[in-house]
Amino acid sequence: MTIADRDNQRRGQRGEPRSWLQGCVVLLKQIVRPVKAMFGAIACIGIKDYPPDTQRRLKIVNVFSFLVVVTTFIYAIQLWMSGDETMMPVVFINLALAVILSFVPLMHRFNEMAGGLLLVVAEFSALIGFTSYFGRLGGAPLQYVVAAAAPFVIFEARRFWLVFVIVVSALVLHLIAWFQFPMEAARLHADQKVIDSLYVQGAITTFGLIAACVYYAFGLVETAKAETETVLRNILPDAIVERLKMAPGQTIADGFTEASVLFADISGFVRLARGLGPEKTVALLNRLVTAFDELAQQHGVEKIKTIGDAYMVASGVPVPRPDHAQALAAMALDLVATVRTIAADENIDLNVRIGIAAGPMTAGIIGKNKFSYDVWGDPVNMASRLEQSSEVGRITICPTCYAALKESFILRPRGLIDIKGVGEQEAWFLDGRREPSLTLPV
């Protein structure tokens, strides 16, 4: 055997456990996947016409009732297979409970509370029946403890009095079952091993149902939280979202000594929209705004809002940056190129006018229900006016931007522009980026 053969053999020997472990992981995934799919299908039965929050709660009711049906049916099979005819009444109680609880998802058609109430009444009644046959040590009274957690999930904490009544009822029934059904009063005098087995099963079921219910509830809450946060981060800057999470009621308003703002308007869009129709107009505008959003993310600037076919972006807010004007200028050049590309692809006459201004401004959140992050200040007004007075396909900038960009961008004098509220203002066109100069060795 050569050295290479021995090395290969050693690799194969070392790889055997890893391959076996990988095989177990693959097998486990193959088992878990259909189980998750089954639970997902069961959770969705009968909840279609309810709002999302109610659907999440009813999913928990469906899954919880399904788990009870499964465990109850297993009890019935175990007792039936024991061959003890005295156990048949308990077998019938288990089967009856399983059948009744299988209708819980169908009860949602009548009312959002009906399924949960059927689950509670049926379970509480059956547990008294089980206790009367096996006594208090048969494990059935222990399952009333599930009611300490489940009602908050099934009916929500906002229905405080209903939850309170159910929890107190479960406590009372537990105490009744414990004190009214001692072992000597049990209808069935089962062997101690059977009693111990039933108690262990009752304990496992109780802990399992509580854990499964809470786990599923927290899973839905985390999913809803992630969805909400995703939507929130699409509306507000990440830094603002984090501040809102830390202090939800806090007023957010910040002043910035240096920042810049850009207004872009799609020229010719209104005229073009008249001939496109609603669906094509929205599709075209969506393509444009999506492309602009990608550029904003690429250049690290903050989209403020869209107003019809106008697009507003700020740089240096909510997180200050020394190159705010340079970042916004680079995005403006890419905006012009992007609009021309889309116009060529769609074979339409479309272009953009852009205005950029820089200076001190204020930013913060306004509104209560449909709040938004916005910026205010003289640069905002000036950028809007510069955009309106700009030429099609051109970018017009203010003197402050000129001072920040003249070293790295190609700028051409535009002349004096009459800015409403400001008066005559010198402006420049932003034509492109300067090529980096090369220093030759002496």
C-alpha cells in the first residue's frame, strides 16, 4: 500500500463518523419538514376571514387542540390495548374528548371565541371524569395547571375577566379533584404501576403542552415583531428605529450644522402617464423608485419621501458624515444615468431634473398614526427651487455644494437664479466626476 493509499484510508476512516452524523441530520430534516408542514396546515384551518392578529391567536388554538387530540387518542389506545375491560369507560371518555376537540377549528366559523371556549369546557369536564376513575394520583388533576398559561394565549390578556374566570375555575377544579377524589374513592382500583404510569404521562403532557403552547406563541410574536420591524425600517432610518425602540414615547428632533438634500423630478412623466393607463403608470413609477432606492442604499444616503413623481433624499442625516455633499452628488449623477437607461429600455421619452443644496437643517419624526421622518431648513427650500429651475437631464447645485464639490467633481457656472424667499442666487451645473490626478515621480 502506498503512502497516498494510506492517507486516503485514514481520511475515509475519519470521514465515516462525519458522514454518519450528516446522514442523521439529513434524516432529521426530512422528518421535521413534513411535520412542520402538517402543523402549518392545521394551524390555518378556519382562520381565513379573520384579521392578522386574530389569525395568530387562532393558530395557537388550533395547534393546542391538535396536541390535546393526539395525546388523548394515545391514552385511549394504551388503555384499550391493556385488555382490561374495566378501563373501557375511560377509553370512551378519551375518544369522546378527541372527537369533540377535533371540531375546534370548525368552531371558528361561528365566532373567534367559540373554538377556545369549546376546548376549555371539554378539557375541564374530561379531567374530572378521568379523576373520578383513577383518583387524584392518576395525573389528570395535574393537567389543570395548563390553564395557568394557556388562556392568556388562547383568549389574549386584553380579555382579562374571561381569562381570570378560566384560571380561577381551573384552580377550583384542581382542588376539587384533589380533595374529593382520594385514591380510596376512585371508581377503578388500578395497579400502582398503572397509576404511576398515568401520573408520569400526565406530568409529561402538562409540561409538554405548556412548553409547546408558549413556544408556539412566542414564535408567532417574534415573527410578527420581525415583520413590524421590517416595515418600520422601510419607513424610518435604522438609527431612528433603534431610538424609538429604546424610548417609544420620546420626541425625536435633531439639528445638523452640515447636511445636504436632493430633489429629483421625473420630467415628462405626467404627460406620459396620460397615455400609459393606471397599471403601466404605476409599474413604471415603481421601477424608477425602486432603482432610486437601490442607489440611495448604495451611496449610504437617506430617502426621505416620494411625492408623486418627485423623489427626495438627504445626506448627513440622521447620522452626520463629513462627505455628505460628495455622496449626494455621486448619487445624483447615477440617478440621471439610471433614468436614461430605463427610458431607453422602455422606449419612452423620460428624463430627470435635480437640485441639490447644503447647509444647516433640522430632522425629526412628525405625525402620530402614519408618522414619517422629514427634514426642514433653508437648504430644503433651496434644493426644491433649484430642481424646479434646473434643465432637463441636468443637476443644479447651490454655492455651499460648489465649495464642497469643486475639487472632485466637474462643475459649470449656471449664473444667477431667482430663488423665491432668498432672492438671486448663484448656481452651478454638476456635470460629472473629476478623474483622479496622477503625480509623476521627479
